[in-house]
Amino acid sequence: MSDSAASRVHFRTCTLCEAMCGLRIELEAERITSIRGDEEDAFSRGHICPKALALKDLHEDPDRLRHPMRRTDSGWQQVSWEDALDEVANRLHAVQKEHGRDSVAAYLGNPNVHNLGNIMFGPEMVRALRTRNRFSATSVDQLPHQLVAYLMFGHQLLVPIPDIDRTRYMLVMGANPLASNGSLMTAPDVRNRLRAIQQRGGRVVVVDPRRTETARIADAHVFIRPGTDALLLLALLHVAVVEGSPRVGHLAAHVDGLDAVRELARDFTPERVAPHTGVPAETVRSLARDFLAAEGAVCYGRMGLSTQPFGSLCQWLINVLNAVTGNLDREGGAMFTLPAFDIIGGPKALGLGRGSIGRWKSRVRGLPEFGGELPVAALAEEILTPGEGRVRALVTLAGNPVLSTPNGAQLDRALAGLDFMVSIDPYLNETTRHAHLILPPVSPLERSHYDIAFHVLAVRNTAKYSPALYEPGPDARHDWQILLGLQHRLEVLRKGRKSLRAALKYQALSRLGPERLLDVGLRMGPHGARFHPLKQGLTLAKLREAPHGVDLGPLKPCLPQRLQTKTRRIHLAPELLVADVKRLRERFLDAAAPEVAKGELLLIGRRHLRDNNSWLHNVPGLVKGKPRCTLMVHPEDATRLGLTDGEDVTVTSRVGEVTVPVAVTDDVMPGVVSLPHGYGHGRQGTRMQVATTSAGASINDLTDERALDALSGNAAFSGTPVRVKRAEAPAHATPAA
């Protein structure tokens, strides 16, 4: 910070998406007068997107809750923090005492990974519940990435990152980094990074059922039928290792399973998969030839691949393709980070677990646990299905699963019947309206920040700490203080008495807070005093002295040293993944034609640069302009169905129905329709004035909780069968539960 007491400048990292853009915030007294990109930021170099301006709006939002609230028959009433925390702990304990540990469930939303305090203290609070019914946004997003990383490399977060700044051929599948700013590829100013590939003589190719914003600036775009990407990847592998020869480069002595991969790919010729994918065989061969010929190539796939019935196969086959073409752990290929706070290779106490699979299963459907969590697609049925172990109470932390998980209307109904629910959240939204108590934390500008998660996923090694811009008020609580308070109370209730040991532990953790734990992690990390002389080693104090962050250099080859497998070898053909190819073969190669019923279209999602799930729809500056919640329909389908651009249509799936305006466009392939994610704000009982005026419809009132990637349990949103017809009445808000 600088300048006079009346005016000052504050530098921080934006926490609204994965890009970690540096911000320069100017203030007069305590009023923000300007938010723009920090040109001296070690990573983003001045780039920001429109979302950054929302930090001011979120802080000042009159709808944001600032005190604990209790739901009563006469409405919401403010209560004190001590009363609220005591009541939450007592009621959760009472439910578990009567119905067992697993009668309480927890759901953690996506914002937790953007919050230093929640990453540090959230897992311990959830563990204090001692329940197996733990859920998060992971299983509607990147779970296949984590499962595959665990099986291949030994750690769920050892995810290969595209070396976008040095590659010469980037194959993008089911991803739209111009809208996401790079997802599981933290890359600020991704537009210019992609253009730089082209400027150095390289190519960018996008494979997607929609001509996305990224596809428009690419050298080529290839339409593909939703849910068939695993077939295309196997066909690419067929060309690379059956018709050609694998070349794993410097990893040759550290790879197991190469022969198994070759045998799996043998039957998946480009000609054989073409009728199912809609991608001509010659196009597949051209993609493979260009990929093989490039000096540094990388295949990158995201949400569109993860959220389909073969999501885990897709993410596995991408890693395999990068490996067998010599592009894994290679400059310009897929590489691994070496972050300052190392939650992968650092001390166990500072990191997340390596991962696990199938240690237990969900009660109703028998879905597998991964990393201590069950698929969130099972949450509603675990509440609604009677019997021993039924979920009767729920804790939500920074999440809105009614809008972000499959068959949201079913979950909406389920939440209404809980014995008790508490939400740690700043808003009265579509999910938290069902809570008996809401515990609102401080705003993002009132807390310090360090990106524990996204430095692990970044295209360059950097480190940056951001102090809080504002001091919280005397009656405000940080997320981590709320979590620690609940954890302490639950532990005391479980033991049946207060103890000196518990009191000392609580006091010690309260004094430490996330910053001191961060400092320990930095000192113990690969760039800290543990591996460097004290004066050169990275510490929190040194980051405080570097408000624009510290550049730690480009990604470097690090295998086999970075591997976390017991053998320190890459498992190119894990048994679980190899076995799942049989399901793919039976679904497609043994079928005569694509499985689409007559009259059905395949629904896919989409996102916009100004959106971020359901978080930002209460920000006026981000929702203004032309409505974005429209159903994209190809002109051929529109003509066949008698639809006119702009008119309302009714979209029906197995689980529900919504009414939205139609947008006729050839940006989607024939047979495919697209609806954005994160809308559906018209439900009664919320307190989000701006979002309600731009309510839209929730795509998850159409997506099916039964549609999953069978291997991981991840929700299969992409390719939901729907029927579309003219609406009989004007569009209306989604009805209340």
C-alpha cells in the first residue's frame, strides 16, 4: 500500500476464477475508486477480465449477509455468533447421537478452493463430523482428472498442465479457456497465450460440439458428437501406436503398460469410430499426423470431457496420448508444477491426501468413494430414501448445489425435508434458503489470500500473498474462525466434557490462523528455507515484501522424481481404466448406430466470461446487456421443429422441464442444443435482488442424477437427451420447491 492516509493503492490477487490475475485497487479514504490490472504482477502482467470489478460490488452488496441468521416461522432473525455456533454444534450432535454418524452430511462448494482459510481449516471441521457422507463440487467437475492422476502418477493433484507458453501444437477438447480463463490450467490472458502459439508458427485446434469463443480464434474447429471423445482419443492413439511407433522419450525407463495401451487401441480405427463421433476418419488421421509432427504438442481436455459417461477414460487417454508421443514432462507438452506451498510432495500435515477409491460406497446406489467423498449426484437420494443411515442434517460450505448438481429440483425438494441444515455462506440463495441457520463470513476483500490450489495448476511457477484490503468489523468472522469454532464445539460435545487439552488446541489454532500455517508450508516447500539458505528461502515475510508476487520460473521436467506412486513409475495402463474400455466398446463399437432416440436432441452446457457458476449473478455490471440464458439450436433443427429465433421453447428431459428463449445458430452442430450453467434464480425465499431479475433457467433442472461416469461417479452433464418444442405460455420463473 502507498500514498497518503486519504488515498492508497492495494495490490492483490483476484479470487473469482482460476486465473490468479493481479489487481491494482485504488481507494479514496475507504472507498474503492478503481480496480485494474497490475502491470507489475509477476504472473498476469496487467491482464484482468470483467469479473475483477465485481470484488467491489460483492463487498458492498446490500444483499450480502453480515450477521448470523436463524430461520423462524415469522422470517429470518439475527442472532449472536456464540448462540449460533452453540446451536449448530448442539443440533448436529443431537442428530448424530440419535441416528448415527452418517445421518449428517457435508457439502463443500467450488469457492472453497479460492479461500486460504477454508483450505486450511475446512477439511478438519468436516473430519470432526466423522461422517462418510461427504460431498463436494469435485464430483460435478474435475473428479476424473483427480482419479486418473491418482492411478497414473500416485497423487490426485499431480495433474499435468499444458505448457501453453512453449507448445507449438495445442489440441483443445471440451474446453473453452477464453470463457473460463483456463480451467485446471491457470493461465491469465489466455487469449494472447493462444495467439502466441500461432505467432511462433504453431497451431491451435479445438474439438467441441459447439463453436466456442476459443474455437473462433483457433486454426481449426472440429465438431464432435457429445459423449464420444474417448472414441476419438483411442483413434488418435491407434494412429500413433498401432500404425506408428510410440515414443515416450526420456520416460521410457519409467513407464509401465505401453503394450497394453497398444492392444486397447488396435480395434479403434478412425474409420470404425467415425460413425459414432461424427468426425471423418481423414480428419482424425490429419489431427494425429499434425500432433506427431509438432516440436512440442499437448492435448488438453476439461469440463466437456470430464462430465460425460466416459469422463475418466477421456482424461486418462489424454495423458496417454501426451505420453506416447513424447510430450509428457517435456517443454511444450504436458508438465507438472513445483509450487512454493507444495501440497503434493511436501510434509503430509501440510497437504491433501494422495487419494483413494472405493473404501466405502453410498448407501442407496453403492457409488464409490474417492478421496473421502461420495458423488454428489447421490446426495438427494441419501436424504429422501428411508432407512438406517439416512441423511437427516446437512452442512453446506460456500456452495449452491440446488443450481450446480444434477436434478437440482429433486435436491431442492430433499433439502426442504431435513431435520436440520446450516450454511456457511454470505447469501440467502437457492440452497441456503432451506437452512435453519446461516453463518455469513467476511467478504473476499476482508481476508488475506494465497492460492494454495491454483499455484499447483499454473502454467508457470509463481507465488503471491495478498493481505486483506479492509479490516473486518468487530462482529464479523472469517470463514476459518467459523469452521474452527464449530470443530472445537463438536469435539467437546463428542467427549461429553470440556478439557484443558481441547481448550489449548483451540487457542493455539486460533492464534496460528491460516497465515502462520502458510508460512510453515512456504518454509518447508521446495523454494523455502528447507532447501535453500535462510536468506534466499521463501517465507511469508518475503512475500509480504513483494506485493506483485515472485516469479519462480517456467515449468521444468521433474519425472520420475515428482511421482508419488509406490514404484516411482508411471502406470500408463491402470487396471480400473483398462477394464472400463469394455464398457465403451459395448456402448459404441458393438452398436449399429449412435444411441439417440427419434426426436431427441443432446443438451450440453456452456459458460460466459462474465459468469462463474451461480456466484456472480447478483452483480449488476456482470448481468447487464443481452440475456445470456438462451437455448442454442442449430438452424436445421430449428426448421424441423418450427422454431423461430427469440421465441420461448420448452425443454424436457427425464427429470424435468424448463422454458427459455431460443437462439438459432450454427455455432452448435446439428442434433445438439446448449444452455448455460448457473442460472435458475427465480425460486421463492431467496434474497438476491439482481439475480432474481435475470433469473434464467437452471440447466440442472434437466440434467439427470442417474447419468454418471461409472468409474468415478462424476456427474455426466454433457449429452443429456432432451426434447424441444414451442412453449405454450411465456417463460416463467422456476417454481419453488
